[in-house]
Amino acid sequence: MILRSLALTNFKNIADARLELSPKINCFLGDNGMGKSNLLDALYFLSFCRSFTGALDALLIRRGEDFATLHGIYLRRGLDEDLAAGIAPGKRKTFKRGGKPYKRLAEHLGAFPLVLLSPADSVLVQGEPAERRRFIDQIISQSDPRYLDALMRYNGALEQRNRLLREEVADDTLYEALELQLEAAAAYIVARRRCTIESLTAVFDRYYSLIAANDEHAAIEYVSADYNAEGGLAARMARMRARDRALHYTASGPHRDDLAFTIDAMPVRRSASQGQTKTFTTAIRFAQYELLSTTLGIKPLLLLDDIFDKLDAGRVHRIVEIVGASDSFGQIFITDTNRRHLDEIVADIPPSADNYRLWHVDGGTFTSVEA
């Protein structure tokens, strides 16, 4: 999949941008806070219908303006596809594919796949379990509509059960109905998560070894209770109901599961250096990209936002080799404050507008620069 062109109006600090893009590598050079990451966020918004920062839609509109629009023309499975989005305060955001609005935005997920590496990925390691569950859920949901449906049904039933607990409702028949719904959805959720982590780990090992170039052993493990034990999840929740009533929330289920990240059997969160952590999250994202490429049958967009920060020269060089020389990746978007990194990535690429384009970014304005 390739993004041929992008048009933005009033998106964050970008008043107006019209970019014709290279099908291979697109680089954005500039100081921090100038709008490089905002452009990547626009690409993310077109793929996921939301900002990667988690900001409310209204906060994505340029200050002083009353709307924002995003428009991309993609080459997808050999056909041109037109994707447009609009944001206005107090109104529901609009998403149109080929001029036709989606009935449900959930239908869009996975249609225009994308993988983002950014400094914020440290939250995968240092953040709460919810961040890691969101990571694995996003991978699976892009390629498996059944999983997304199961996840939505599970979360809906979970919210209803938690509401009963908060309101101290005592009717066991209400709980039993919801617990059966939770069990039915949870079976598929847990099975797919386990399978995906197993597939992801095999690819992750290779990328971590390539970047680290040492004998460290990095690992990812899905941490989950055995919900099939003693009668299944519904029976487990029934046994825990009195405790959950006291807590006012559901304390057991796949919404409490986690991923364990280790290097040489030690938790990355507590023992890894900044360089090791950055290597770990970079390898995870590269593995995510390869897994999605295989399952979807198309190459996602790859967004690399300031990825060389906190890495020594050796690891930077090896990432440059992976990104610049590998045929595994499709269209790539890279931001950096240091042109040397960008020049190294494209050093072995024949100079051509079709292979490489560079923009200087200043105050939300994008100026084309000769390679």
C-alpha cells in the first residue's frame, strides 16, 4: 500500500499542506515542535480514526480555526483509493472512503494498515498493563474482524457488569447473563492473543538480535490466568462476585491480562537501560510490521518518529541498514532533527523523486529540499 498524496487543512499546527509523496522513503527534517510528528499523526488519524497521542478530536483543530480536514489518495491492492476525514467542534467526525461515509468507523480498522515507531513507545514497557493490551489488540483487530467484534462485545458486557457492581445491584440472574457473555467473547480473545504473541515473538527475536548485535536474550510472554480452570470464566466470576462487589469492579478476566517483557529473564521495566528499552520497542514494531504484512497481504505504511534518540552509534547504524537496505518494508515516513541520519538511510538508494523525498519543516510549513 502506498500513500500517493496528502492534503491537510488546520490539522494541529499545520494550516495548509499539499504533499506529493515518494512510494519509498519520505523524510521530514526540522527542530522539535515544528510539525514533523503532527504530519505523522495525520497519517495515523487516517488509518485509525484517532490521534496517536490520545488527544480529543477537538484538540486536533488548529488554534483559532473551526474545522480540520485530511485527505489522502492511496494506491491499495492495485487501485487508487480516496480517503477523507473532517473534524469540527461539537460534531461527529466524518470519514469517507471513495466519497461514501462509513456506517461504523470500526469497519475502517485494518483497511489502511500502519505501524508507528515513536518515543512514546516507551509506555509499552514503562506503562500500565492496559497499554500492552492495547498494543496486542490493535495488531489483531487490523487483520481479524471477528476479534474486534469479540473485543467490543466483551467490553460492552464488562461495562454493564461493572455498573451493576458500582450500583450494588444484588440480582444474581443479571450477573449470570453478563458473565456468560463475557466467557463466550473471552475464549476467542485469549486464544487469538496467545497465537499472535507466539507468531510475533519469532519475528521479534530476529530483529532484536540484528539491532542489539550481542548475546542478550529478549522475550515476550503473554501473562494470563487459566480461565478454563474450575468451570470456565463465568464460574470464576461467580465465585469472585462477593469480592468484586466490595471492589466495585471486575477483578478477573482478559481485561486484566498483561505482556511480560524481559531481557535475560530480567524485566525490561526495572533493569533495562534506555538503549535496551529503545532497542526492545523498535524490534517489537518491526515485528508488528512484518506480522501485519503477512496476515493482511499488503505492506502497511511505516512511520518512524525520531527513532534514533537514546541509541548508540552502533545500534543507529544497524537500524539504518535494516530500514534502508531491506525489501521487507514498503513506504516509509521518517522524522528527525539530524539530516545525517536521513542521508545515511538513503545513501545506497539511487537518487530519484520516486525513491526518496525530503522536506524541511518549520512552524507547520513543509518545504521540499533537494536530496
